[in-house]
Amino acid sequence: MTYFPEIAAPIPYEGPESDNPLAFRYYDADQMVGGKTMSQHLRFAVAYWHTMKGTGQDPFGGPVYQRPWNHGSSPMDQAENTLNAAFEFLTKLGVDFYCFHDRDMAPEGDTFAQSVDNLQTMVAKAKKLQQETGKKLLWGTANLFGHRRYIHGAATNPDPHVFACAALQVKHALEATLELGGENYVFWGGREGYETLLNTDLKREREQLARFFHMAVDHAKKIGFSGQFLIEPKPKEPTKHQYDFDSATVIGFLREFDLLDHFKLNIEANHATLAAHSFEHDLTTAAAAGVLGSIDANMGDLLLGWDTDQFPTDVNSMTRAMLVLLASGGFTSGGLNFDAHVRRASLDTLDLFYAHIDGMDTFARALLAAHAIIEDGRIPEFTAQRYAGWDKDLGASILAGKESLDSLATWILDKDEPQVPSGRQEYLERILNFFI
């Protein structure tokens, strides 16, 4: 069965002059940008849960989409239809990677054993489709937030019985990721946090979470999984106080519990803004600590206080993000996963193509602009000159640990007031906009 009959062939690149909404204007997969192709720089991935399993449900209304693959005589038949539709979508869109939660690909069974069997059955089918199409798994993960048992958290749950349920899911999701050649494994702590301290032992819960991560690291070594572990910071929704609030919080947690060597971060734009940061702030914080691993590509609505997961269309914001990514050396195992869904009223399957194409074009434009800004050199040079004093004389001596409060107090006594230069923010924004 063909699930997207409107699309006969992979979405073409037609260039900036094209007015075809089903063609790329900026994303040319094979175009060289600074020594790598666009596809190598951007490593786009489709989010299985939003694109294939999204229903359009929101806090005020139930499912509205009527997808042709959401039919079957059993949950497993429906899962296989969805898998086939997913690979057709990947092929026609021209995207190399996808990402999934265990429960996206395989339905929950009546027993734990049946849930495991369902996942193993669907993984075998996905592996066959990967071999036939050349598509790859960017990362896998486990849904440790959707089921009723996880109301009070998964690894941070006050009941070790629930902790064991989460361990079962992660064990098999990690093994599924290995079987499918996944390059990363992500932890998103959807309910790893608390609502009130009146019933919460915060210290104990954070220690439980750290122990859970160490168990995952140990199991990866045992089964031979050499991919990258990622943690995805999220500040709120559904839990009021999340233990993975933002990049800085997660980095501090990893350092505290001796996990920093094993994890990097998967940064989401909408999560950063919910934490009252810019997207580039959380990316820069992760990059500065050497733990920028992957990106969930989306954006939020600043007029709404929840995770709207919209497709990225803000070229200015994404250019700033690409400047951070390029300066940090680019992706190794990570990529740009479209953790985004079409709006509730966008009912047609064709809307899935419009959304992804526009998101991919947005990042392609951002890549070209960021590369041009770096090649132009004015913004990087301005920043370098702004801190030049720290590379020589007094600044270098301070950073080398050769100075003290006493020595600096003595040094400054016979000096004039320091000159205060302009930060020239508007000038730098003007340059950035030249290239956008």
C-alpha cells in the first residue's frame, strides 16, 4: 500500500527561485559547505512519535488526525502499517535518519513479556526496511512517562517496583537501538521531577536517577553498545520541577555523580526557551563543557507557556544556533531531529511534507549564513579582540594562577581607570542580518 500517493518521487531541490512548496529551495543534500555536504552537516532525522504517531490531541481536545496507517485488525498490524508508512515518508522526503521511543514502534502488551516480544518483532521488521532503503537510526529511547505506572516518575519513583519496570524498558530499548545500528541512545526524563516537596525526598530521587544512569552505562558495556548516551534537558511540563531543567543543571548533575565521561546533551530549542534561555544559550553552555551531542530541531510559541513543538521557521534563531554548532566542530554521532508536529488543524498527510521541507530549508539557509559569517570573519574577530587582554600579560598571568588578590591590588594602585569600549551589539546584529 502507498500511504503518500501525492508524492511520486523524492522531494527535489529546485533552488531559491522555485515557488514549488513541495521542493527544496535551500537544502541541496550534496552541496559542499566548508568541506562537508549539507547532509553531512545537518544529519536530519524524522521523529517517529510526532510524525507517524501524532494524533493532534491537545489539553483541550482529543485526537483529530485520520491517518491511513492507523488501521489494522490488531495493534501489531497497525504498528506494521505505521512502520511501512514511516519508511515511505523517509524515502520520499529524502531524509537519512529517524528516531523512536519503544512504545512508538511497538504497542504495550498485556504483560511485560508480551511488550518485550512486540518490540523485538517490530525491531526485526524495522531492520529489514533499513537494509532495503539505506535509512538509519539516529537514536532510540524508552517512553518512561506515558503509562499510568509512571505518574510519580520512573527512575525517581518512590517505589522500587516502578524503577524495575523502567529498567526493563531501557534494557530492551537499548538492545533494540544496538540491533538497529543506532548511533545514540537518549534519556528524556519526562516525569523525573516533582510537584511538591511535601511528599518528595529530593536527595534520594536524584541519587536514584544517577544509579539508573550508571546501570545503563554498565549494560551498554555488557552488550557492546558503543553509541553515545544523551540526556535531553527539559525545564517543565509535565512535572513542575524537573531534575534535567537545562544544560547547566544537567552538566552539574553529571559532574556530581561521576557520569560526565559517559553522556552528552541533546538540546531542544523549545525546552531552552521554556527555561527562559535562548536556543543558542543552551547550545553554547553544552558546547563550552564539551558535551554538545545532538539537537531536537523545533521552536516554541513565546506567547504560550508550554511545549508547542513547532517546526523551525526562524532563520535568525537557527543561524545563531548553527554558529554555535559549527564553532564546536559540528556533529559526530548526533544530528537534527525534527521533534516537532504539525498544528492540530493541519489534517492532511501532505502537511507533514510541507512542515519538514520548510524546516529543512530553514536550517539549510541557517547553515549557509553561519558558514558565510565565519568565513567573513568580522563577528569572530570582534569577539576575539574583545577578550584579547586575557591572552597576554596580566590576563594570561591571572589565568595561569600566578596572581593573587594582593598582587592585583598592588598592580592597580598606580594605574588609570580602565577604558570601557562599546560592545557594539547592534553592529554585530547588522552583520548577522547581512548574511540572513
